Amino acid sequence: MEKTSAHVVPSMVRRNFCQLMTAATAAPFMGGALSAHAAAGHSAAFLKMDRSEEPSLLLRYDRSAANWNEALPIGNGRIGGMVWGNVSEEIIDLNEETLWSGHPRETDNPNAKQHLPQIRKAVFDKNYERANDLAYKIQGTYNENYQPLGQLHLSMSHAGESTNYARALDIGNAVSTVDYEVDGVKYHRDYFVSAPDNSMCIRLTASEPGKISCRLKMDSPLKHVSFSRGNSCIMQGQAPSHADRASIKADQVIFYDPKEEGLSFYSQLQVVPEGGRFWKYENGMRVEHADSLVLVFSAATNFDGFDVFPRKSRIDPCKVVKETFRKIGPVDFKELQKRHIADYRTLFDRVGIQLGKGASISKTTDQRIKDYARDEDPDLVALTFQYGRYMLISSSRPGTLPANLQGIWNPLMRPPWMSNWTNDLNTQMNYWLSWTTNLPECEKALIDWVDNLRPNGRKTARTNYGAKGWLCHNTTDLWMQTAPAGIERPRWCILPLGGVWLCQHLWMHYVFHGDREFLEKRSYPIMREAAEFCLDWLIKDSDGYYVTCPSVSPENWFATAGDKQLSISKASTYDMQLIRDLFTNCIQAAKVLNTDKEFSAKLQERMDHLYPQKIGQYGQLQEWSEDWDKPEDQHRHISHLFGLFPGDQLTPNKNPEGWKGARQSLLMRSGEMAKGGKGKNDADTGWSINWKIGWWARLHDAEQAQNMLRKIFRFAPSGNTLSSQKGGRYANLLNAGPPFQIDGVLGFTAGVVELLLQSHDGFIHLLPALPKNWPDGRVTGLKARGGFIVDIEWKDGKLLEAVIHPGHEKEVRVHYQDDVHVFAKIEKPVRITRHD
């Protein structure tokens, strides 16, 4: 029989695995065959997972990008670049996070209040068709669009053909490179975007002096002018005052209104050659016979807040950029790169992962994706796991906006779904990994943004629904639209609990990272105010339950008599789970802060009478208050499983019946109970598959999770941008929704963590759903609730050892299979080992 034990580690240099460790006070173990030993009081040297032991952190290619979906992303949260890596005609797509169409505008619907009682009556009368028709009367206007800044073009003066081409993205250092050879001369380029210096930095070198010659220019699809001044190329311009969403077909879809102008932008490329000469050339610059060339780019807009019209902005983007260059001072590329890498690795190096033997790392990344169906390469999984962390660090930093649907990377004036923030999953999915892979700094951008939603959210709650508190509907944009966005079917619009789901991140920020002051001064007031809206939004039905009405299960529909697609009802399971989550979190937060007892009691009373979750005719967790679920429904959204993941309401301990029902729902949606459905067979949409990894992990089903991995690593040709072609990964490992959405990239990382470590059910669970094709591996630096850092190593599919590092909580239970350790007080790291 196997046993596990907990004790001090005198030395772990052998596996180079864990931190300085000494004893913890161990309470008697509970259940299982394990024994828990108090550790002796001595310490040992700690070594993190060494870079040489972790599989390659390189994305590698033997050709340049054929289009945007093959380019390599770099960014610092503010400035984004997509590097194509062309030899002769290099292209770098440019973005600045605040460059959006539009300006502040009224989006609330004062007529909504008068229609609300009519909708509720129709629902309670079970006249769902009338309720659906009336719901159109409480909708609003579409969001604005995230805009591209433009492109940087480098036209190289190469006389011959190139050979020995190599293109790479080193996600361990956040640096992209290009290497090639022409006429015996070796050329090398480095690209990165620095957060400390708020700039994109590029260096071109050659193996022989005087071999760098090129033309440089910037252009943009927006209204702009480009010119050169001194040693810089400059581009400045203006975003549209309005851009229609991509689905709208009309003679004019881009608008520049001189009365309400859009945001202005200013960008500058500083050109610093070593040797040779440079001069103004057309609207850019030309460099001849330099030994090397350094380019430093920065950009800014005049965005001055969601409620400030561009024409009234106090910000001069030209001054902002000039101040950036003043702080940089004389350009020293090595120093810029040193600061960039040090800053980046402070975040990235917190977690290491090794899942395989590294046998395939010599292949190009696109080939590795193509080969996954055959070899199920665990090293590719590890690379993609870390790629998600790279992408979040590169698109979300303190003081920036949160990552939108495409992070910060977008080449289109009318991108899919406006490249907005979609709050029925996508925005939240971007940040799950910030909890478990220890990136709280990245999540602060989201929390600041949620706080900034409140002013408009209060106004929408009051204007549209006559309610207190604040809310946010399904989508929003730079201008903080909180009203229902769009005039399409209500299932995409009437979702007033987007802010409630966002509030989960406020509580989880405390649960994982333990910042009590932040909870008191920032998080709890926002959560409380969202709960006030819910108290007003809930009404009693004829059975005495509190329900939401109107209520939608995001983007899905049900059919009653006549088989008409309907979406408006009462008390969708999604709604009820979100409100339970918020009320529970508010009560727990108030207890931590020793405040608001009366308000907590009110929330508890209301929660005790919420409409219950139900099990339907197929044994499934019902999606709606009525048993309308169909086995042939293959819809991509399975929003009623929020309580399974990322929530914690559906667990074997808290709600075993609901947990089993969730499994049946997932089997239905995964095609296990049907051979495809008419018009709704989109279960393989990119982000949806990535969410399913987390669900199957929470159901402790490694085999089903492994099936999801096979779907995720289907190769998506770069031209695959139509939503009728489902899922996979592009050559650059971006998630193919299609089209590209960053949520699948970031959600993947969070899902892999759930296979290795869970902590949502009141204890730390080691290796709860380990796939069979990861027999040996280790991971360091994962974070569990309570702030505990966890390192795990396994061999032959079984736990070898784990180390639990102290968190802000002291007591913790640790489970592995049937064994349980209970530690009453962890003050120093402890090790758990298996004994055969």
C-alpha cells in the first residue's frame, strides 16, 4: 500500500525542485493510510526549477509569417506589436491600448423601466414569445471598436536570396528574434516591448560591418500624417468618431465627425544607427551602410478618461511620447533589454513546468501542432501553458487597461465583436490564470477597470431598471458602456449580471493573495454595491422564490411550442449561481473585515430563498428554470456550469447531486449523447474547448480532459478566420476561435493548472486529474487559495513529492487520492512524500 508523509527536507538539490524548507505544525491526519510527522527544526538550500531543466521556451519557425495570424505577439500592456519576420519587407503591426473609435455618449434606455413589468408578467404567465418580443424594447446601442495604430515597415536592401532562416519568440525573456543569411553575411534582429521604458525596441545587426541598409516608414488605416524629424519617424492621426460593428453592411461604416472628433494619437520611432548614415526619405527615413541599427518606438493617445470628450482632453499625446524618450535618454540597447528582461522575469519566473522529455523541441512550432494528433507531445502543452502566462504579462500590467478580446493586438478597424470586453465569460477567462499562476499584478488592471465601470453602472441600474447599486451588461468598451449593447436577439444583450461575475475577481484577489487592506478599501465596496443591485433586481415568483426576470442563459436559446428560438425566462441557472457566488463572497469578506453584519444577514436571508438549481429529465443540471435542455444542443456556451468552474458551488462535498448533474450536462454538450445538433453544433469553438478542460478537471476526469487537449491542438491554417470552422491553434499558438480571441490562450493555462492542483473545495488537492500521457513531470510555484505556493513532482503517474509553502492563511488540508494531511499551522515550507 502506498502512503504519504509530511516532513522537513534536508536537501533537494537532487531534483532541484523546492524552496528552503523547515517544519510546520501538523495536526493529526484525517482518513486514508498516510502518516503526518512534525518536522525537525532545520533548513536546507532551496533551488527553483532551473531554466536548463524546463523544456524549451521558444516558439520556432523556419519561414516568415504569411499573414497576421502567423506573426509573433510582443507587448507591455500598453503597446502591442505583431512581428512578421520578413527578410526584405519586414512588417510590425502596431497597437496602443487606448486607441478606440468613439467618444462618451448616452447608451442608457430610459424607456426600459416601463417595459420591465410587462416582460415580467409575460414570463410569469409563461408567454415566453411575448416576453422575448418585449425584450427588444429594453436594449441599446453597439459598443465602439478597438483600433489599430498602424504598421512599421522596414525595407531591407538585400541583393541576394536569403538562407538559413530562423524566426523565434523566446517567452522566457519576452524577446522575438529573426536570423538569416544573405551572400555569406549573417543578419540578426531582436524585438521586444519594454514595460519599464514604455517602448518597443528593435535591433538589427550583421556579421560584417556596414551591411545594414534599409528604408523605414510608418502608416495607418486611420486618418494620419507621417513624416520625419531629426533622427525620428513620426506618425500622428485620429481615430474615427464612430465605427460600425463588422456585421453591419452599409455604404458608410467609418465616421469622422468634425463636431465630435475621435481620439488623437502620436507615435515616434527613434532611429539610432551605429556607423553609416541616415537621412529623410519620402515620409520616412533611409539608413545606409550601418554596422547596426537600433529602433525605439513609443505611442500615446489623448484618452483622458471614459467620461471626457477627446476635444476636451487635457492630455497631449505628443508630450507624453516626448517625455518617454526623455526618460530613456541616450539609447543603450543592452541596458534597455536588461531592464525589460529583469522586469518581465520577476513575473514570469514564479512558475515552472515540465511535462515531457523535450524530444520534440527541435521541431518548428507549427509542425509540433500538426504532429500533436500523432504524438500528443506533452512538451507542447507545457510551452502553451507558459505562452498563456507570457500573453497575460504582455497585455495586462498595473495602470493599463485589462486585456480585451484580443489582448492588445488587433489589425482591423472593425474587428470581430469590436475587440471589446465581453463579460459573459471572455473577460473573466482572461484572468483565471492570474490566481493560480501567481500574477496578481496583472489582475489589478482588471480590478481598476471594474471600479471605473461603477459610475456608468449606477446610472444604468437607475435609468433602465429603477434599481440601486451598479451593474454591467454583457459587453463594454473604452467608454465604459454598461447598458445592453446591441439591437440583436436578447440572448446576446439582456445580461445585467456581467458586473456580478466580474466581482468574483475582486474576492479571489484576496483569497489567493491575502491583501486585506485592498479588500477593505477597494474590493469590498465594489462587491457590496453590486450586491445592492442584485437585491433590487430579484423579485419573488408565485412559489415564493427570489428570481431574476428577465433572465437569459448567455447566447443560448430554448424552444417551446412551435420550435421558435426564445431566450427570455426567469431564474436561469447561470443567474442564480452568479448571485449565490456574489452574496457568499460578500458575507465572507464582511466577516474578514468584521463589518456589515446587518447587510450580511440580509444577503443570507435572500440567498436562503433563491430559486434552487434543478436536475432535469436526463439527469443533467438544468440550464433554465424549466426542463428545456435537449441532448442535441451543442451550443458553445455552457454557462450553467459556472458553479463548477470557475465557481465552487458544484463539488462532491458541497453539492454532490449538482456535481453529477454538471457532468451529465457536459456530456450532453460534448456530443456524448447526440450526434450533432441542427444549427447549434459549435461545441468546438476555441475558447469553449479551453473552458471544458477546467470543467473536466473539476469532475476529476483526466480522460475527457485529454480529449479536449486533442481538439485544442488541431492545426488551424492562418486563413481560418471564419466562425464556421471551429477551434484549434494557429501556427503562432494563438487560439483560433476562430477568429483569434485571447481568452482561449489564457484560459488554457488556467485549465491545465486545474488538472494538477485544485483548492476550491476547502482543501488543496494534488494531481486531481492527471492525464495518462503525462506520466512524469513537475511544476513549481502554483498558487492555492489561502496564498499557499505549491510545488509538485510525480513519476509513473503517481505523486512523488509536493512542497507546501506558507500563505496568508495558516491552516490547510492537503489531499492526494484517499490520503489527507491536516496542518494546523504552516509557518515554514513542508514536504509531502509518497512511500511505496
